[in-house]
Amino acid sequence: MSASAAIRHGTSLALPPKLFTVSPVAPTLVDRNVISADGAGPPRRTKIWEFHGNLHCSIIGTCLSTGELRQVLKKLGIASPDSTDHELHAAAVGLAGRHDKAAKLLHKALDERHRLPINQFVKATTEDAVRALWREAVRRGEIPGAYWATLTHPATTQALVKDAFGEVHMLSHLVGAANRADIRRLCELEAENTELRARLDRQQLAFRDAVVTREARIRELQDSVARLGTVEPAAAGDDSAVLRHLIADLERRLAAETRRGAALNDKLAAATAALAEQRVACTRAERDAADLRCELDSISDRFAPADDDTAPATVVEQWLHGTTVLHVGGRPNQVAHLRAAAERAGATLLHHDGGIENHLHLLGGLTSQADIVVFPVDCISHHAAQMVKQLCRQAGKRFVPLRSAGASSLLAALRRPDLAAAPDAAD
């Protein structure tokens, strides 16, 4: 699962299942004929369906944005308005390996999106030249276009494909290392959003007052012009020139006030739109903060010393006692920490790595032994996640997608009151 799609989870789109064993790096990553059919033509660029399935996830997640991917899938009639980014990513990964219209549309979208780097890589005619361009792009941080241009270049070899895939794969792990900085940044964003909201409210109130004042001034000028227009010629006498000058001056002032009012209306509309955007961002930040606080509270409750060892267990703790939890996916070096965290919560943890070393056929037996199945959406293959959901539905088991592979997400999920309240709460 790519870093760009790891923040979302949910049920996948209706695609036929494809059973295979996921390995970290396949022995053959590209399967194409380097020479044209007549044996005399020049080498050609690799098509997306000629890559091994292990590469499709990184290509789709790295080289296409969610908006671009949604447009491609809309053309195929797959993307519905309520489809999540994770569902669209999973669907595109499944379609990329087929030599059909869908795969051709994906390939065309990638070529159009990264036309400039592809043209830059055309100058390279050897593997060393392509590798030098790739390393220069990585140094500049221009990864998506260079990744697609490198993988599809005619001079790219299996070794260069593995090197490029390895660099992109390791870059995805940096997302987890930035979690603490993200939490601090989230707090800063909450404070900033609060300040911006107050500032926009003040500006909106000031603009409203200015508009009211402007409209009152326009009405006064209009009344003055109307009164001057009704003056009798005899009464005006020799003062007609003065009156005409006064009327012209009032009309100029009226036009200036009208223009100023229109400008204030434009500023008010812009401020209202900005306020709406900030409110959406604030709502999103508050939702993320609530999830993080839930995880932090779970850790604090679990590791804080109890004031009274004889205090009765909560409903959640009573439900966790004796519960068997199956954890699918994650990182091998975290299994011991996850098992210890589950035991402190009163549960027993079973683990399956999602098909890296353990065969996926073992999932059926482990699922039957578990009371609840969890899996981190940022560290599990698409196929393993789909298989877990299918087995849980068939066996009537509960499954919970975790936000991340850390112990905090596991503890937060196990302490959800709805899991203890109703068997189907997690589904």
C-alpha cells in the first residue's frame, strides 16, 4: 500500500479477487520484448501491464494524484462520488496488470502527466545514463515523473528497476518517522485556524458595516440630487450654473461611492469564501486531533499507575479479558511490542505478516481462532486486506482497520466501547 493511499481505508470496489503470494521484491519485475516484432526495430518503452504486480502499487500511488486517478476511473465508470481515495487506489492497482482498455487509459494518463520528464529521459541511451538522470531527479526531489520515466525507459534493466523501486519504497517509510512532527504541527494548525477564524469574523463584520454605511450615503446623495432636480427655474435665477455644477459633483460622488460599494462586495465575497475554507480545514484538523487524542488517552490509561488496584474493571476491560485478537500485516520488529500491549489490555494477540513470509492460506485458520481481526492500513497489501475482510464476513468475525501499525492505534481500537457493546460494531 503506497504512502499516498495509506491514510484512507474501506471496502474495495467490485473487482474479481486474484490470489497470489506477496513477496518484497519479485525475481522478474519487467516482462517485455525489448526488440520489435520484426526483430529490426528499435527498443520501445515498457507498458504498465508488462510490470510485475508488485510495482503497480508504487506506480499508481507515486505517479498519479488522487484527482487524476479519479478522472481516469470516471471514464471507465468505476469511480462513484462516495468512493474513497483508498478504494480508487486499490481499483487502479488491480486494473494496471490487465492488457485491456483500463490499463491503456492508465498508461496514457501517466504518459500525459509526465510528458516533460519522459522527453528529458529520451536523451539517455544507456543504463548508466538513465541511472544518472534518476539520481539527479531524486536529489532535486522530483520523484513522480522521473520514477515513471525510469521504469518505462527502453534502456532500463531489471537491476535499475529494483534500485528505483527500493528508493521509492524506503521514502514511504519516512511518513511514519514524521508522526511526532505531524502531531506538533496539528496543534499549531488548530491554534492558527482559531486565530484565522476570529480574524475573518472581524473582517466580515467590518465589511458588513462598511456596506451599510455606503448604502446609507448613496441614499442621501440620491435624495439630494432628486431635491435639486425639482427646483423651479424662476427660483433658480442666476444660480442655475452653480446648481448644475453642484449636481455634476454629486453625481461624481455617487458614482465613486457605487464603485467603492462594489469593491467592498467583492472583498466580502472573497472573505466569506476564505472563511468557509478555513472552517473546513478546522473541522478536518479537529477530527484528526480527536483521533490522535483517543490514541494518546489509550496509552496514558494503559501505562499510568492505578490509584486503586481493587477498582472494578470497566466494561471495555471486562470485554477485553480473554479476547483473542488477530493482527494481520504491520512490521515484524513491532510484533513483540504489540503482543505485550495486548496482554496488558487483557487480550491474546495472534499475528500474520500479510503474506510476506507467512502463506495467505493460513489466514483462514487464524481467523477462526480470533474474536476480532485488526490490520494497519499503512502496512498491508491490498490483496491481504481484501482477504481479511472476506474471511471475517464469512465467519461472522469483527474486523477493524487501524490508522497505523503502531501500538497506540491497536490500544485505541481495542478500547473502543462499541466493540464491547455490539458484535457488529466494527463492521
